[in-house]
Amino acid sequence: MTKKKTDLEDIVSLAKRRGFIYQGSEVYGGISGFYDYGPFGVTLKRNITNLWWKMFVDGREDILGVDAAIIMNPKVWQASGHVDTFTDPLVECKNCNSRFRADKIDVSKCPNCGKSGTFGEAKMFNMMFKTNIGPIDSDDSIAYLRPETAQGIFTNYKNIVDTIYPDMPFGVAQIGKAFRNEISPRDFIFRVRELEQMEVEYFVHPDEWEKSFEKWRTDIYVWFKALGLDAAKIHELDVPDNDRAHYSKRTIDFEYEFPIGKEELMGLAYRTDFDLLNIQKATGKSMEYIQKGSNNKFIPHVIEPSFGLERVMMAVLAEAYTEDEINGDKRIYLKLPPELAPIKFCVSPLLKNKPELVKKAREIYVNLQKKYHNVMWDDNGNIGKRYRRQDEIGTPKCVVIDFDTLADDTVTVRDRDTTKQKRVSVKDL
Ligand code: GAP
């Protein structure tokens, strides 16, 4: 019997109990919109970013990587339009002083205190976090924590063309932190203030943008498949004109059926020549690309697939979270694709007070660890408890060393999804 619908609470609870995700600064009472990743969370996150990099950078000859600084010259954010337009409408209740995003609530009644007619006019609130550079706290020293990784790519476009001169079309990819002072962070890691993005800016000839956009639109499903996401739970939303970001002429949001409902997982945008043209205007430096073999010059247009790591984590956890019943007992396990699983194998001696079993199990553990790296030693509690723990972490295989191992050099390998056990020769592990 498999439970069909997963609640957000199930995922939050498992993520905490098994050391995947903790509330930021929890010991001090927490801080809204920030999360910390525990031992298994950080490995799952790395496995996701490694898979992304392998698929979109290392696995392709037309995409190169960069790693730009988080704090950039503030002129970047003036030219990109973020200083003027990266805003959300903010309303404040005159009765209880709670603040909300005006476009996310019914403003006739305060969702906090329940009073009607307590909101005034919405004010546009800029979501960029400000800081100051150097010892003097003045308007001249203001800088911003980047709200998107994309600008670190656009500002390096000229460097890459001048130093590497890739064939057109080509992409530049970056994975890194971004910061948004969200008015209402919510739903666990779905909307946070410190996030991680995985973005590609794909530079194309202006006549080719539609072809490239359509190619990305289908290629993205290979990524969803590698994450183990059910394609039937992914829905495309062609974002209407008035809802698109200021830089986009076309955007498709890929929505996923999260436990909180159908919401944006990632976006694919046609950014035109908006960013390169703005950099050219602001700096006076040419952003033109000279077509190889023709002397034909143009400012490339850009297709941008933009992936948010927290939302990927949440979708992967929601998809993997499974409940079933084994011999009448409820069991929870994470059906993670093996490439994403934070632990690949768990190795245990059947009994921890039998030195000969422990010695043999340690040998097997060390050999597997050398080969697969993410191998866990677990001799806590009885074997049933160890299996339950590993099921919740999403470990695909548990290897148990017992007295038969000493006699015939075979071990029990137990499968996470079926719970079936098999006797396997140590040399075949
Ligand atoms: N460079 C384009 C860009 O940043 P976006 O639609 O604002 O576009 C891209 O963000 C992706 O980043 C979203 O689809 C989402 O996955 C993720 N994202 C954006 N804001 C987020 C937030 N506050 N918390 C978690 N993820 C967020």
C-alpha cells in the first residue's frame, strides 16, 4: 500500500529528523527565509549541482563555466534594471503592522489580524539586499548582494569572447548563491531569502532565438528525468506579457506539482539583447560578436534556462518521499535516484559485539568507501532500526556481514525499494 499524496509537513519533518535541512540559526530561535543544510542535505545538494554541471557544462561542447563574485560593481544593477524594477508591491496593516506582498493576498482583509480596510496604498519594495563596501557607510559605498547569478555571466561575456572566442551559438553557465529580500518567505525552502541558482545564458544569432528556445524547452526534460521527477507532474506556463520580468520577451515557467500545489520550479526566458545592449550603453564597450568567416557583426540574443536549487531539492524530496507497509508496519523511504542518494551503501556487522564480524565488516566498508566514497558505517541499534534509518536517508543498498560471511565470503545486500535481500559474494559487491 503506497500513500499517494505527500504533505509538506512530512518532508519538513523527515528533512529535520534525518539531518538534511535545518532552520537557519535555529539555536537562536531561527531567522525567517534562511536554511542550513545538514550532513545528508549538503551531499544531496552537491550531487544535484554536480549532475547539473555534468549535464550542462562538462557534457556539452557549446557551454562554458564561470564563477563570478557575488558582490559586483553597483552599476551592474543600474544597467540591468534591477535598481528600478526588481520590486514587489508591499502593504502594511495599520492595525497589527504585519507586512505582506499585495499581489499574494486579498487586500480587503488582513490575513493576520482579520480586520478589514486596514491596508493603505501598496509601496514598491526593492528586493535587493544592500551592503556597504569599505569603512565608510555612505551612498557612494552602497553595493548589493546579487539577486540573480545571470549578471555575473553577462559581465564576463566580453572577457570570454575576447579570450576564448567560442563558436556561435554558445552558452555560459554558473552555479552560485543569490539573495532576495523576499517580503514573505514561505513554504519551507520554496521561497527563501538566500538561494542558489544554476543558470545558463545561451548566446544566439538574433534570427535563431526561437529555434534555440524550443530546443531548450525539450532538452530540459532530460534534466527532470535524471532527477527522477515524473514528467506528468510538470506543467508549462507561457507567462503572459504583464507578468514577465522586465527583461523578457517570452518566458515559460516549468511548474511542478509540489505538496503545496502547482508552483514554479524553474524558468526559461528569452532575454533578447536586453542585457548586452545595456552593458554596451553603460560602458561604451562593444558587445558585438563577429561571425567567424564572414565579418558579420551582431549583438547576440540570449535564451536563459534558470534553475533554482532549493526548488529542485524540494521537488526531488517530494517525488522521492514514499510510504508503504512492510509486514503491517508503516515504512517511510526516500526513493532517490542512486546518483542523487547522499549515501550509496551502508555497511553493518550483524552484531556489534562480535569482534570477528566487526573486523570483516570494516574491511568491506573500507574497500567500498575507496570505490564509491559515500559509504556509511552503521552499527547503531538492531538491524531493523538501521534499515529504517537508511530508508529515510534514501540509501539504495545495505550490506550486512554475518557469521556466514566468515564461512563463505558472502554478504546480505538489502534493496531499499523492494526490501528484498540477496546473498552476494564479497568479490562481486
Ligand atoms: N536570472 C533569471 C531569474 O533569476 P527568476 O524567475 O527570478 O529568474 C529563477 O528565478 C529561479 O530561481 C526560479 O524559477 C526559482 O527556481 C528560483 N527562485 C527565485 N526566487 C526564489 C526564492 N526566493 N526562493 C527559492 N527559489 C527562488
